Amino acid sequence: MARKVIEKLDCDGCLKKEGKEVDAVMKLIIGPDEYHLCGPHGEKFRALLAEALGTTTDTALSA
Ligand SMILES: [Zn+2]
């Protein structure tokens, strides 16, 4: 009997800040640290990193 295991990850940002379990849709790895993030949190970190590194993304930094 085959069993399919589906790994479900929660957004670290939502879980730590609001105590909510929100499905993570992206992963951020910096050295030994690994974070799983939902859409909004992922985009937020992408924008922050892009700004810090002086790179541009296709994501609009809307306020
Ligand atoms: Zn989140």
C-alpha cells in the first residue's frame, strides 16, 4: 500500500507574530536559517532584501 505524504508548512511570520497557521507558499534560506512564508510575508521579505541589496524585483513596492 502506497502512502503519499504531503508536507504542510505554516508561515513562520504569521505563526510567530499572530499565532495563526497560514499555509506557506515560499521558502527563504539564508545560510543555516530556513523560513517558510505565506504570499504576503514572502513578498515583504523579497522587497526588504531587494532594497537592502540594491537589486530590483518585479514586485512593486507599494505602500
Ligand atoms: Zn505570513
